[in-house]
Amino acid sequence: MRLDARDIAILRVLAVEGRISKTDLAARVGLSATPCWNRLKRLEKAGLIEGYGARINLKKIAPHVTVFVAVELADHTAASFQTFEAALGRYEEVTACWALGGGFDYLMKIVTRDIDAYQRLIDDMLQARIGLARYFTYVVTKPVKEGGPPPFGDLLDS
């Protein structure tokens, strides 16, 4: 799908303000409401917009710890990767996971009440035999930057 400057403008605004009204979105990108709505629907239908959500401030809800975990699997067969990836759906505490090229196989983002809860989760994963061989824990001490929009200009300039 070919994107023009208005499409990019719509994506930029929505990446930061997903709840913006259609009228305000249209005004921000310099279109009237109907053409803006049509573009928005086209972007959604093409899969460029995968969904809308809220950024939740967990500090105001409950004490918690965020941990990044670099994971190595026991072996590197297609079945091992499939088993591990399928198993992650059972763990609500795993809020994100990325397959990596290089030294580690995966990077998981885990949110739990405290370090003890984190360790119980890891112990459960090890006992569940989902392929986890080694893991390296990195506790987040403070968020510095998160959830920003992608660098559309750098990605699309050729």
C-alpha cells in the first residue's frame, strides 16, 4: 500500500492520541471529516492500524515490578520455538515477547507484583518444560522512555 503525506499524518496523530475524535483528527491533518474517515478506514482495512488502546499508569493502581528477561532455549528446532511461543499465552504476566537474532532467542517483558512473584513465575516456566534453558533477568528501576510513536520520517525516507 502506498502512503502519502496525509496518510502518514493520520498515523502520527493516532500513534500518540488514539482516542482523538474524527473531527479533531481531520482538522489536525488538514482534511474534511469524510475524506479523513475514508483514509482512516482504508488504513485499518490494510492492517496498518492494528488496534487502539490506553496506556495504563500501573503505579497508580498497584505496586509492581517490570522485568526484562533474555531467554535461551534448550534446543533450536522449529518445534522448540513453537512450543515456547505457544506456552507464553498461558502467562498473563508476560506482557510482551520478541524473538531475537543473535545471542539470545527471546526477550520477554514481564510485570509482576514483586520480585518473589517474578521468581515463582520463572520457576513455573522451568517446571512446565516449555524449552526454557537459561534466562537472564534485568529489573527495570525506572522508565525513561516508552510507548513513543515510530520514527515515520526516518522509516519512509528513501
